[in-house]
Amino acid sequence: MTTCPNCGQAVSETDKLCPKCQFNLQKYRDAFFNDQATEAGKAGSRATSRQAYRQEFVPKKQNLVVQRMLEWTRANSMIVLLLGVFLLIVMSFSRSIGWIGFFALLVWLYLVCARADKIERYTADERLTERVNQLGSNMFNNVEESSQKAKSRGKTGGRLQQQVTETAVTKKHFGYVQLLVVLLAVINLIVLFAGSGASVSDVTYSGKMSITRVTFSLAGHLFSSSTTLLSGILLCLIWLLLVCIPILIVYHTLRSTRKGQIIAFLLSVIETGFLIYLLLRLSNNSLSNTGFLHRITSELLVYAVSIGASTYFLILSSIMTTALSGYSLISKKK
């Protein structure tokens, strides 16, 4: 050990304390650079020596391409994160396509790193990181600012202090209500893509089927005939509506404006009303065979066991989103 692990000051093997920061070098050597760690490793216990720990993971010969691939993932971490989320969404449609996409990305990364002389951070990763940082910081800063304003206004005296304190509590709670609305809207999206309920065997898929998987499976069946083509297009539009509404709710809620709160509440009411209407049609045989959605609802009854739990979760989450967005709207008005 030639430098202090705490401050980086140059030290000798005889120094017991760092001459700059007084770090206990002797205790550090005893804990991480002793000979007992090798004997402990032979006995089957966990090695405590830092040198022995490092030797476990150092390859006999470093492959340059693998090293560059690891450097690329560290340098472009935001792209890696978003691609991982994208692959999770793809796997809700088809696991085989998701795995194919994963291995295709690995091959692409290998070819890029094999040809590159130097690994650099992409401009797209920088922009994405800045955008995510902006959205996340704005969201949490709004909550903190509302709390700070509440505390500053609470310093006044008399009856005014009591009124301001009540307002401060309301505003602070309102910030957390916003976060709950955003969370429930995200849960709506997760329920759409996550499989739950009973396992169903399909031609290309065996397991718990998500609402998204069932939707596109039925759309494929409806597209196969010219008489049901319109119903297939309508089914895809309904799925797109269920996906876009939670995204729009999140966007308008985070805007933290009066107009945005109203739009988020109206969108949530539309989603909840449509889901309840669809559930009533599915639960009633006479209604499922009538109306302009009769082809869709009759086909969905085949997968009722598979997506029943997901549908109830989606409706429950949508109702809670509507209630919280309405409460957020009323609180902001006050």
C-alpha cells in the first residue's frame, strides 16, 4: 500500500497513521491485507482480504471487446436503462421476441465495441439523462417547495397563523396526492402489460397472458377476415386509448396547473367510465352480443379467465386515480 485509502497521500509501509489525515493505516492493513484471509478461503469461509477478493474476479487474460462492452454500458447507462424497460414491454407481447431482441442488442453491442478504438458517451445518452433529470427534479422540487412555502407562511401569528397552517397542511398533502395520482397512472400501464390470472395455452404463447397480449391476439384474429376488419381496428384503438390516457394523466398532473388538473381528472373519468362499461358488457351475456362492440366483447369472453384479474386491477386502479385526481383538483381550488 503506497497511498492512503482515505485521502490519497503517499505513505510508506512503516507508517501507522496517515501524515495528512491521521487515518489508521495499521488497522486498515490488518483488516484487508493479512495472510489469514488466504487460509480462511481454503477452509471454505468467506475471504476478508481485499487482495484475495480481487483475485477471484480478475480474468486470466482480459478480453478487450468485453472490457469495451462494460465501459459502453457504464458510459451510456441511461440508454441501457430505457432499452431494458423497452424489452420488458416487448416481452409482455412475446417472450421469444423479447429474447431475440435482447440477443440482437448484445450482438450489436459486440460489433460496435469490436470496431471502436475508444468508448465515448453518446450525445443521445446525455440528452436523455438531462431530460430524465429535469422531469424528476421538477416533480420532487414542487413537493419540497410547497412544503417550504407552508413552513414560511406558518410563522405569522394570531388567527392568520392558524389559517395559513391549515392551508400549508393542505398544500403539502396536495403534493403527495399528485405523486399518488402519477403512481396509480403508472400502475395502470403496468397492469396493461403484466400477465396475471390463470394460465392459458395459445398457439405461440403458454402462460399468464396480459391484457396487451390478449388484445393483439384477438386483433390478429379479427384482421384475418374482411367482415371483422373494422372490429380489429376498433380493438387496437381501444388499446391505444388505454395506454395513452395514463401517460397523459401523468403529463398533465406533473404540469401542476389548474388546466392540467382538470384535463387529468376528465381523462381519468373517461377511462374509468369506459372500463366499467366494458366490464358490464363482459359480465352480461345478453349485452355482450349486442351493440357496436359485440364482436370484441364476445371474443374477449374466451380469455375472461386469463385477463379477469388484470381487468379488475385496472378498474380499481382507474377508480382510485379518478378519486385522487378529483381530490387534487378540489384541493387546488381551495
